[in-house]
Amino acid sequence: MMSKEQSFREVFDRYRWDEVLESIFSKTKEDVELALSKEKRDLEDFKALISPSAKPFLETMAQMSAQLTKKRFGNIVQMYAPMYLSNECQNICTYCGFSMTNKIPRKTLTDKEIIKEVEFLKKKRYDHILLVTGEAHKTVGVEYIKNAIRLVRPYFSNISIEVQPLKQEEYEELIAEGLYAVLVYQETYHKEEYKKHHPKGRKSNFYYRLETPDRLGRAKIHKIGLGALFGLEDWRADSFFTALHLKYLQKHYWRTKYSISFPRLRPFTGGLEPKITMTDRDLVQLIAAYRLLDEDLELSISTRESENFRNHIAKIGATTFSAESKTNPGGYVVEPETLEQFEISDERSTEEIAEMLRSQGFDVVWKDWEKSW
Amino acid sequence: MTAPLKIADKTFQSRLFTGTGKFSSSKLMREAILASESELVTVALKRVDVHNEEDDILSHLNHKNIHLLPNTSGVRDAKEAVFAAQLSREALGTNWVKLEIHPDPKYLLPDPVETLKAAEELVKLGFVVMPYIHADPVLCKRLEDVGVPCVMPLGAPIGTNKGLKTLDFLEIIIEQSNVPVIVDAGIGSPSHAAYAMEIGADAVLVNTAIAVAKNPVEMAKAFKMAVEAGRMAFESKLAPVKRSAEASSPLTNFLDDE
């Protein structure tokens, strides 16, 4: 009954989307009260906390989440900056500005251009960087990424990537070069709908993507970032599966840290309208539910979110912020005019965001890792 | 009826494991063990004459419901433990071994470094290794990584009957473990055993508290009932202890009505 699974696929295949959804929607007020009163919560409690029955408890959840966050993280918020290296992509993703069929000029940064962008971000004090590419094996394959890590390593204490899923050995190579974290979002855990949103390219292989965090765990990565893209399918069911994935990974790859991101579908040129909208209220409920499930979890909020939302969410439970992000390769200085992956919402400068956080009593942390480790 | 417990290739109906030490006679030991309905009974290799079929302890344990779990009590390091396990496999015909390495003769506290080393080697040699360890969550994960089918953290120093002194750490171990967690050592009364089961331990091992009771047979029955009650309560999901959140200035008023 308690055997060690080989990959998350074995766990995942025991669940059915419709049953999960039904189970979440059948949670009652009593289930929510029970979940709130517990010291340690499980995934059934998480379901109750993200269910419609928890809506009247939102303020209580936010208060509890705020207390737990303060207890575990104190009064700090960490800052990071994304840096897009390339918009070349061989995948078709219905919701993405870089999708292969989108007729946009393609651009991949050269070494010189990477350094130019780096120098801009360093002036802004950033010390944690997230390198982002599309999936194009000839131009931005593992060799390109390795080279990029080598180039930026002297400038940053902490390097993360958000690129195509790689093999375990490839991750091991990149970790040896100084890679700290990998962000890999499943987009949606709805297997059939996933196929519709990813009809072509390597990304159309649902299970290969699903098992990517297993490969990362085996490669002993420091941190894995998980998430679902909200707007494709029901956010509650997708969040349950994300939490299930998280709990599985924590048990199997216990040396690794985890973070959760909450990307909501944003407008972009030639873009898809969200099938399901997730309101600000929903997102606050979800963030508080994650904090109540796991008080150590890093919760990351990007510039996809509005000023008003970002002004209030650190107090409730978010621990990591980006600011002034550009979602196009060379967007900071090299070629600010290239097409973005999506339009950001909070356009305030890094300084303004830092000041907003400080005015709420937060210390803004730029460096929280030592690269010589 | 509570769920059975599976460890390696064996399935146990009883979640109470027992031992053979400290009984006033082998006959009483047998009666108490049968009364406990325990199916896994640990026996110290150092106490038995493995080459003698007439050995007093071994002959009293000869029963279809009793699986023997030889333990390495008395060894001081990994090398000796591996040797002891091999000896027991040869003589007793079982590849199950309770790995106990406690070089400290006073409190008999287990040596984590030697235990991990021995566990890794014994797993490679094909043993079903049940390691007796301090309630150390990281050590439990390290042992899981080398392939042990369960972990046996202690509740209190062996033979002390002090109960679950390591409670907070046992809870972390139970939360994190992918393998069954058996609370071993320190359980002095049926209420301790029931509590261990209520917090989600998969089984408990009790020896001294039964052997040293005025009436070991009745005490064995009491532990059997306590373990069953605790497990049943765990499976039935205990009602929560009520807590309330403190009020402070509102955090969600910024949300527009949607």
C-alpha cells in the first residue's frame, strides 16, 4: 500500500479530472470549517479551501495565510527578473505569442546582446535571474542554454531557467554550470484539453512534460517551480493537480525546494481569449489555500498581475516578485520593439515596486543565495 | 476491520509487533505473544543458539502465525551488523532483520552513521532491513533512499516506558515518509501505543511494557486492543481540535465586487 512510485505519472493516472472537479464542488461549509481548524492540512482540506464553499471565508483565510507567511518568511520579499533570450519556437501553443504559427519576427540574443541586457538588470540591483526561451532545438537547444548560463554566471548569484523540458543528464550538466532552479509549468493537467492546446511540436507530449519534475528531482536540482496556466481549464481542478504534484515531489525529492506560480492568461498579439476567467478574488483564495496547505512554500507573483493586486498580495502570502519585466528577447535595451510573449499589467519600475513593498514594512531582498555552493 | 499493513513481501493483519526479552519464562513469553496476536516478533540473535533447534526461545516461537524478526542487538558498528545479519539468514532461514546498532551501553541509543552504512549494504545483499533509529526525519529519508522497506524511530530510550517523547519529530517523519513508520522503543502503556497509531504510525513495537507487567498475557491483550483502537481512530479521521484566528485589519477589502 505504501510503495515508492517511479514517476508522478503513476500517481496522476489514478485520478480522473471529472471526479476531482466534482469532489471539489461537493465540498461543504463544514468541510471548509474543518480545514480551517486543523493544524496540518491535507489535499482534501486544500480542495475544500479552493471550493466555492470557501468563498465566504476569504477574509479569515487571508488572515491565517498572512500569519503563517509572517511566521515562516518574516517581513521579506524576494526580487527576481526574467530575461528572454529567444522567441524562436517549434511548438504550437494556442495561448502563446511565440507559437510557431504566429507570424512574428524571430530573434535570438547573441553573447554580446545577452551581456547588454545583463548590465541593464544589474544596474537595477537584480541578483536572481530567470532565463527564458521558446523551444527550438537547433537554435536554443541545451548548448545555447549552457552558454547563456556561463555568460551570466559572473553577474548573478542565482540563475533559474524556463525553457523546454530536458533530459536528466542535460539538467545535471546545467546544474554543474551553476543552474539553481527550473520552472516548468504543466499549463493544464487536463490531458485531453492539453492535446488541443498543444497540437504540434515536442510539447504535445503530455506525459513527457508531466514527468519533467521527476527528472529534475533525480538530477538533484535545488528548486523546482510548478504551476498551471489559468484560463485554459477549470482553475480549481488544475490547482488540485498542481498541489498533488507538489506533494508527490516533496515526498520523493526531499532535498529540493518548491515554488508555485500563478500565471493567468494575458492578452497578446493574435491571442486566445480565456475559456474560464479567474478573478482576483479567486486568486487570493488560491494563494491563501496554498499557504494553509504548506507554510514553507515559495509563492511567486509576476507582472502579469495588476498594480492593485500586487499592492496587497505580499501581506497575504506571496513571497517572490518580479518588476518591470520585458517578455521579448532584448526587451530591456537591445531591441525593445520586438513582439512580446504577452503584455504585462503592472508596468511600474523596479524602484517603485521596491518602494511599495518597503512602505508596507517589507525588506526587499535581492540576494538570497551564494553561488559558490 | 482496519487496513492490513504490507512490508516488503509480507502482509500483516496485526499492527502490533512484539519482542522476546525480559519475560520470566519462555512459556509466559509464548502465551503473551499469542494473546497479543502479533505476527512479527523480534528476537535478539545474541540470546539464541541458532545452531540448536531445541533452543528454548526459538522452540517457543514455533507457530504458524509468528514470523521471526532477528535483531542485531549487541553489535557496535556496521561491519558487525552485516556479519550478524548474514549469520541469522543462514541459521534461521529469514532475510528479515531488525537493524540495531547501539554502541552506547547505557541508553542503548542507536548510532545513525553506522546504521545508514549497514542498511545500505544489507539492502544490496538482499535483506529486508528494518532499522531502529532515533526519531530523525532526515535520517529516515536517507534510509528510504538506500531502500529500506520501513523505518523504526524510537518514542523514548528503549526500556524506559516513557511514551512518545519524540512526538514532534515522529509527526514529521510520518508526514514525509514513503515507507511504513513503526514506532519502536519507549512505549510503556496501551495509551502510548494508541496515541502513536492515532497520529498515523503504521505499527508499534512493544516488548518491555508487556514482558515486565504483573500479568503479561492480559497486558498483551490490552496493547492489542489499544493498537486496534488507535488505528481505527486514525482511519476514521479524528475530529479536529478547535482553534480560532486572530482578527486584525482586513486584508481583502481591496477586491472589487466581482
